[in-house]
Amino acid sequence: MSFLTYLINGLSLGSIYAIIALGYTMVYGIAKMLNFAHGDFIMVGCYIIFSVSGAMSGNSAVGIIVAIILCTLLGVTTEFVAYRPLRGASSPLAVLITAIGVSYLLENIALLIYGADIKSFSSVVKWEGLSLAGGQLQIQGVTIVTIVISVVILIALQLFINRTKQGQAMLAASEDKGAAALMGINVNRTIALTFAIGSALAAIAGALLCSAYPSLSPYTGAMPGIKAFVAAVLGGIGSIPGAMIGGLVLGIVEILSKTYISSQLSDAIVFGILVVVLLVRPTGILGKKVQEKV
Amino acid sequence: MAILEVSNLSVYYGVIQALKGISFHVDRGEIVALIGANGAGKTTTLHTLSGLISADGGKINYKGHDLTKTPSHNIVTLGMAQVPEGRRVFSEMTVLQNLKMGAYTRNDKNEMEETLSVIYKRFPRLEERKNQLAGTLSGGEQQMLAMGRALMSHPDLILMDEPSMGLSPIFVNEIFDIIQAVNRDGVTVLLVEQNARKALSIANRAYVLETGKISKEGDAKELLNDEAIRKAYLGE
């Protein structure tokens, strides 16, 4: 029974990684850049919820909505100010380094405003959870909510991309920006929309992450951000179902190895798996072969 | 009456001048061919017309709009579509999704369905494969898809960049027949081709582009019999 508990916890952590990884992978798919500041958007979202909920005497619903709106604005603004001018720069490294710069900027702004001490975050999920099999299987409310939300997000994204004009434009622009422009698609606006969605997802992921692991610091987003990046690469970067699978695999492996092997080694195991997968399948689990242009 | 009038157009890639002030025009209802060797500036010309490359000098007048100042995504709404070189279909999307992308700027759902059925009639193969991923089509079928996709926007002027490139002779003939049929339906065509003989045989007029300059222009049939053209471009 305890194995089942750990598995469900892993699934829950994996769902959070998956939601973050979705943002990474969508942005990579269309802008062909790794937004290394993506993890810090999570932290920003958490601090917003923390402050707003504090001011509203614990009403976290308003906090979540404000966080989603502000993170969306942050994502779009970052893209416009920091990344767009570098699109078409001679080296793709320029935008990558800028993303790292944005990451440090956000962390240090948080440090200035909130200080370095760890804040205790009160869960946005008030539900106690389920007690099954006569109390032998305890599942926390936040665990269940996290899994359900990630499934809803995945389905919503798939519907958006396959059924809506904007989603199809996103798909087209991620494959060939020039051809997309010839169709009348405003590529810049499509990229901005992708950043908006990714950043909104980061805010949601932040709310869930800090509810499950309630300590908040300016570096809260850094490690989950890197793990989600690993998840996106593991699943095949650019692939939405891939990000989901990569996230879940990563979360389950992390929790199980923490439980059964060693909590110190769990990160090493997680990254070890990445190395092995990339050796066997360089494009990730669901990644497509990159066709070299002749 | 000219639907497209290009005057003194110049484009630089860094310090290299790819187009050295070219001028040409396309009249409504015509097929105009732009022929020339590799690197003469044919694709650059079309990309500049569609706004994928920005002009460094000169004017592009399309139905009274100056295209040098129009962002590329707004040009298709003005009634100009391009079938790009190398087809550039969206390989991860189905044939039908590709066609719908071609109608991205249109909001008239019923008329769009009508255009789609006209295109299916012209390219029955596309209808047979409408749910297949575009990347799995053969080269000739992809060319048809690229043409169908451009026609979905219901253009007045269609720019075609090397439609016969890499196709088997049977497909080449089929593609050129389709270009003529499209033109008969009232779409003006600006055709860029390396297959000069084929292009001149279906065009009304033609321009010869040589290292960024127009070296010759005139009636297509006359150019087909021009001694210098025959030597340089028809391999005789």
C-alpha cells in the first residue's frame, strides 16, 4: 500500500513538472529558444499568490487569478523586451544568455522585495484529501487536485492546438515561420501568445508546487525549472504529449528513488536517466527526427 | 492594366547587392515568367514582393498599395499569394489542415468551403489524401498542395517559385497544365522558373534576370526564338 502512496505522490510531482515542461516545450517549439527564466516565472507566481492572499486574509482564489494575469504579462513583456530584438541574431547563444540574465534579474528582484528568508506558503488547496482502504491509503487533496489539473491542461492544450485557428497557426509557425507569414499569420503575435500561455501555466504550476512543498524563496523556481527542462528534453522537446510523459516519468523516478534508494542520490538518478535516454534516443521519447536541409 | 508594378527595386544581403534596381510589371490576367540562372535574384524578387525580405530601395505597387511598407502577414489579405520554392508545406499537419492554413485570413466560412471544393476538383489527389500528413506526400503531390494552399486565399495574383523543381517529367507537365488552368480562371500568375523552355511556352511575357538586373524582356514566344536566350537558357 505504501508503494501506491509513493507512486501517487510521484505522479503528482510529475504533473507539476509536466505543467512547467509544457511551457518550456511550447516556447521552444515556436521560438526555437530555451527560456531559462521559465522556472523563475513560477517563483514570481508564488510570491504574487503569497502577497495577495496575505493581503486578502488568506483568500487564495483571488491570488491565483492575479498571479496568472501578472505572470502572463511578465512572459509577454519579457519576450517583447528581451527576446524579440534578438530573434534573427547571428548566434542563437545571444538569446540563451539573455534568458539566463532574465532569470538572475527576477531572482534578485524577489530577493530585494522579499529578502532571502524562506516564507511559509499556505496551500491553495484546502481539501484534506481522501482516506482509502480503511485509512491505509492516504492521498492528500493537493495531490489529487494537481493530477486532475494537469490532465485538464493537457486536454485543453491539445484541443486548442488541433481545433482552433490560433492553435493551428502556432503549429504552422513552429514548423516554418516564413511559410506561416505567407499564409497571413502574424508570427510575432503568435510567438507572444505562446509565451502568454506558457507563463500562465507557470503561475498555475507555482501555485501547485508551493502548495505541495510550502517553502518559498527567491530560488524556489530554479530547480523545478531545470527538472522541467529535463522532462521536456526527455519527452522530446517541442512535443506536448512528450512534455507530459517526460514530466510524469521524472516525478515518479524522483519520488521512488528518494524512497527506496537514497534521497541524496535522487537528483543524480534523475539526471542519469536523462543521459541514458539521450544516448539511446537523442530526440527524446516522442521527439521527431530533425531533418537536415540539403 | 498593371496589377503589379515594380520600379527600381534593390535588395542587399549585407554588402552584396542581390537586386540592382529592377523594374517590371504584371498586367491583370497575364502569365509573366521571370527566368534566369541560379543566383540571378529570382527568389529574392519573390520574397521581397511577399515581404519576407525587406527592400532597400524602390517601390512595389500592388493594386495601389506600396508593398515595401506592408508587413508580410498583411499582404495575403490584399489578394497576393505565393507558392514558395521547395513547396514548404507544413509537414506535421494534414493536407486539409494545410489547405485551411491557406485560408487563414478568410472568415467567410461558406465561401471557403466552396473554394475548397473547387481546389479538390482541380487536385483530386488532395481530396483522396486530405487526412494524410503533408510530409508523407510525394514531391509532386506536395507541389499540388502548396498550390492549393495558396489558392485557398482566393488570390488575384499568385507568385510561383520554381514549381517544377525536383519533379518527374510527368508531374512537370501536369503542374504547367494546372498553372494555365488557374490562369484561365482569372488568376494572374508571376512564374519564376529555371525550366525556361516550359515557362516561356506558357507565358505571355517574360523577363530575363541576370545577376540582379533585368537583361531582357519581351513577348514570351519571341524570347523563345531569341538566339542569345536559346544559347544561354535553353541549352542549344
